[in-house]
Amino acid sequence: MTWGGRGSSALRPGFGWAAPATVFFVAFGILPIAIVAYLSLTRWNGQGSPQWSGLENWRALPDDPDALNGLKVTFLLTLLTWLIQTPLALLLGVWSAGRQRSRAIMSTVFFLPLLLSTTAIALTWLSLLDPNFGLAASLGGPLGNLLGSPDRALYAVAFVISWQFVPFHMLLYQAAARQIPVSMYEDAELSGATPARQFLAITLPQLRNTVIASSVIIIVGSLTYFESILLLTGGGPGTATRVLPLHMYVKGFVGFDMGFASALAVLLVAVGTVLSVLIVRSTGYHKMASDREGYL
């Protein structure tokens, strides 16, 4: 096949192969963001034509206490979900990569939450945590009215979200753990290293890139949590669990202030992008160095 032009034959085929993905990304990624960015500079109630307002919505952001509170709650939920999901998924993933007799059955059980819809999970836990007739009512004690407590509702939400997504990250760690050369563990055993020492000296360093990738997914994903919180608490009690995506929904589809809601959406995109870049750059993950160099 002739692509024409000296020195361009190595470039044009590659561009042709990437064109479908590029068109798809522009149409469903870049273009929607550009439209929302434009709407953030307008006054619009969802009907008629948007009216240009410049930076009016952006100037109003610092004066909206619910927006600032939503940003704080979002960051706190992000931290909580990362602290819960990362160690659990790491340990379960490494364990499921082993050769235990019960591994296959237990791995299937652990994976089940990922097969359920977010709505089904939220409604199930809403019933279980109901203080009148749910599991919380039967057990009492510290469970009590978790979702109705301003101090504990966010922790309950973080638990439910983590329960749903830990299996996904467990699969990431399982796949990565199976790529670690067995010879490394055999050498460690010959040196008298205990299983705990092997985990700290071999497994964790070899899973470094997986931890970073999983963390980026958790952090970026936590900025879009919406359905679970809407169904579990509706953002309450008060605004204790009103994350920024939920506040964006309330302003746009309840208050019909699409311009301000668009500004919140752009803010979420910016925060997610900055956090992702910071994590990747600060950890050196962008270099993509192999941890298995020199091993067969």
C-alpha cells in the first residue's frame, strides 16, 4: 500500500488506525466538555436559548456555601473511599492470586457486588441500614441510625460505595500479582524470609504501579459519585453528604439554573484532571518503568 510522500509512510498508517478512536473521543469526550464550558458562561433554565452572562456564574461560586461545602464533602469522601478500598482490594487481590483450595469460590463471592447495579446496591443497603426495620434495628448499638446522623452518614455512604467497587480493584491487584516472577519468592524463601517479609519486600514494590493506577481510578471515580448518595441520603442529613455532583444536580435539575450547574461540572472536571496529573507526576508513574526488568 502506498501512502504517498517521502518520510510520511510511517505516520499516515498510524493516524488512520487511531482516527476512529480519536473521532469517538472528540465526539463523546472533548465536545461535551466544550459545550458545558460554554453553558457555564450563560444564564439558562433548560428551555429556550442560553443567554450570555460571561463570568457571572464563576463569580458566584465562592459565594455559594453549598458549593464550598460540597467540595469539602467530596474531598472527604474521596479520602475515605481510598483508605477503605486500597488496603482491602490489595490484600484480597494478592490472596486471590494464590493457589488456595477455596480461592476460586471465595473470589467469585467477593466479585458479586460488582455484578449488581448501583441502584440495587443502594436500595439494599438503605433497607439494611433502616433504623426501624432493617439490620441496624435488629443489631442496635453503634449502628443505630447511621444514615440519619450528620456525623456518621458520610462514613456509611463511603462503606457502601467501597463495598461495591472493592471487587473491581481486587481484580487489578490479582492480575498484577500473578505477573510477579515466582523465582523472586523462591529466592526469598531460600534466604529465610517470612511470608510477611516477602509481602513487604517483594509484593508491595512490584505492585507499585498498580497501586497508583487503582488510586487514580478511585480518586477520579469518587468525583462522580451520585446515584448511591441520592438514594441513600439525598445529600442529607442537611448537607452532610451533599457532594459536588449532587449539588450540581440540585442546582441544574431542581433549581433549573443550568449555567451555574455547568460551572460546577467544569470545576469537577478541572479538579479531577489536576488530581490525576499530580498523582501521576509525583509518583513517576508516567515513566512506565518496568518492575520486571531482568526477570524471565
